[in-house]
Amino acid sequence: MKHTEIIKILQTEPTLHEITVRGWVRSFRSNRFIALNDGSTLHNLQCVVDFENFEEEVLKKVTTGAAIEVTGLLVESQGAGQAVEVQVNKLAVLGEADPEEVKLTILSPKRHTLEKLREQAHLRVRTNTFGAVMRLRSKLAFAIHEYFQVNGFYYMHSPIITGSDAEGAGEMFRVSSLDSKNPPLKEDGTVDFKQDFFEKETNLTVSGQLEAETYAMGLGKVYTFGPTFRAENSNTSRHLAEFWMIEPEVAFCDLDGNMDLAEDFIKYVIKYALENCADDLEFLENRLLQEEKTKPQAERSEMALREKLNFVLENNFKRVSYTEAIEILKRSKPNKKKKFKYLIEEWGADLQSEHERFLVEKHFKCPVILFDYPASIKSFYMRLNDDGKTVRAMDVLFPGIGEIVGGSQREERYDVLKQKMEVMGIPQDELYWYLDLRKFGTAVHSGFGLGFERLVQFVTGMGNIRDVIPYPRTPGNAEF
């Protein structure tokens, strides 16, 4: 029999028609009131059982975590907290859950730590917190595709396995079919990758940008949205070894156009979340407010979650050159009083999260886009400015999180790009195709990368990036 999702039932007026609903039991009180949830919404549906009409053996199996199907009339609720409820005529237990085991898992009413929930990633999405986070994640992914499709972008699938390092940092996971214990060796003792599956050394991608550039120079406007991988041994609340990236690339677009695109895009997806995920955002905001009460006053957020999201929507992003930002930071109180962990002493310093958050939260009090960074601290593909020492790079900085977007105008000049690759030690033989692109109708083009988990973390207010991805991959952890 066809069943109806709880999110639709809760929006329906009482009816004399029978409905069927399936879900997991959140609680069963007084052998009479079942709180049922099917994951479609934060809210439970109350199902009222007349226990005299059901066998005791069946009711004993209606325990927290059990999967059940109920059929009955949708009527006006007599209790507080819900407009409608189901008067149960039929009840079937589809999958039992042992009450004793449930007490030891995340499904028990006892509040578990987020760390504990990560140990049971196959079950944690049944909790209110992770149900809300993952529904928001899904809606944000939809909004991203909708934004680009409505604005004339073409979705391209960049390769997961690659022979090139887009960032030049070397922090990549190797892909190989060779016997790890006894690989074939060349005469000099090094691994003979000619005998490997791809006949060369290959890795998991760190970015789809370079490939996206080639498509932008044929289709005009493209975007990638897929998994990327970094073998960076950063065991922090801001890093993952596997994460999803959104990377638009646009032909005939300079840095100013790139900054316009980033701001418009971010505001669109945040606005979509506010308009389409009200219940989940309200729940997560209240959760955060309770969490904040346990912190010292100085560590509490100045804005509630939805206030912070509206703060981004209602403020124009302040555009500030790196040079101006360095001067502001050098003169700032935290720097003068040595409160920064990384002191700013001279031009050329690589900004840290503490500096980025100071600019956004304390100095400008709005989202900030920094641009024109020193060439020495940025990637080889960024367009060199006429001063010879800065590049057309930009980072979008947000309150509470720091950098959320990194992008640039790409170096479209063949000779300049070739020289930069030589200076930075980027192997030209591996990226011959990327260089060649500059020989066949080269043009100004730009793009950026947005780590999807950073966006989800900002919108949900979760403190650890591991809590906004279904199965986090981090140093020492590849469970499930």
C-alpha cells in the first residue's frame, strides 16, 4: 500500500479518509501515544493506539527505533503541540529494535555528544540534530545547482582520478593497482609506474579547476560540484580529507566579475535555505543557544544563527585589498598587544583564520572580500598584476568561519604562465594541455572554489566540519 510522508501529513487538514504512514518510533508513551518520524521533517507525527484493539505481543515490539507502518484516520489532535494526529486502525512492525541495545546507541532519549554520534555514523542521522543538518545539506546542494542552471552555466564532471596536481602542493592520495608489498621497480630502484593501470603515477583530485577552465573556454560558463581529496595531515575542526567542492569557471570574466558572481551566488543559496528550511534552522538555532549558555561570555557568538545568515544577505560584501588589510591588522589592538597567535609584522604574511575573522567580525562588521594577494603565497595559475608582485586573487571571508571562498582571475597569457610554472617548479610536461589552452584563442577568464562543507557548516552553525558530512574522512579515520 502506498504511504504518505509525514511532512505532507502535517500540512494536511483532518480528513475522513484513511492514510498509511511508515517511519521509526521515537517514543511510545502509556501504551497509547506513538511519536513517529520518517526523516522527511524535524517534527514527529502522533499516532494514537487503542491498546485494547491490538495484541499485546505486537505492542511490545513498538519500541524506540523500531520501523512500523500504521493506517488510520487523520483527525484533529486533542493534545498540545500538533494540529493533527492519526487514530490507528492497523499497525504492523516492519523491523524490530532491541530496547536494551537502543539504550546504548544514539536512539535513546539520553543526549549524546557529537563525538559519540560520529562513532555511529550509520545511525546518527536518526537524531534531530543530524536529521536537520542533512536535510539542509540536501537543500543547499539543490540550490547550488538551481542557481547555476538558471544563470546559464553548464554542469561538467571533472575527473576524480588525475595525473596532475592543480594546487602544486603535493598533498594528494595516490591511485594504483600495483602490489603495494612488491611493486615493480626500475633499475634505479624507483617504482616502475609504466606497469601500473594508467601507465603513469596518478592521484585523487584536489580540484576540478584546471579541467573546468578548458570547458569554460568552449562552453563559456561551467561549474563542477563533486568530491575532492587532500592528503593534508590536519586533524582540526576545519579540515577533511574528502570533501565536496563547487567550482565555477567563466570565460571573458575578470576579477571584478568573479567577485560579483561569488557574492550573488552565496546570497542566493543562503536565502534559499532561509526560505525552505525554516523548521530545521529554528531547531539548530535553539540548539546553539543552549550550547552557548555553557560557554564563557567572551566565547559566545554575538549573533544567533538566523541573524548571522540574514547579516550576510543584508550587507554588501566589503572589498579590501590585501595591502590595505595588512595595514589594518598591523595597527590592530590584538596585534599590538600580541593577542594574535600569528603576529602580523610585514607585507607578504599569509593570513590565518584569526586575522580573517578580526577583519569581518571586529573591524568591518560585514562579509569581506580580500583581493590582490602576494604572488609568493598564491598558486601558479593566478594572473600576475602589473606590479609584478601581486596576483588577481580573491578570498571571501565570513563571520565565525573565516575564508569560505577562494578564487582568482586566471593567467591567460602563455608566456607569463610558462614563466611562473618554471619559477614554481610546476612540471610543464604534465600540464602541457593547460599551457596549450593559452595558444588557441586565449581570453580573460576567472573562477573560484567553495568548499561545500564550509558552506553547510556556516548555514547550520555546527562547530565541527566533521558533523556536516555523512561519513567524515580525517587522519586516522576511514570508518564505515
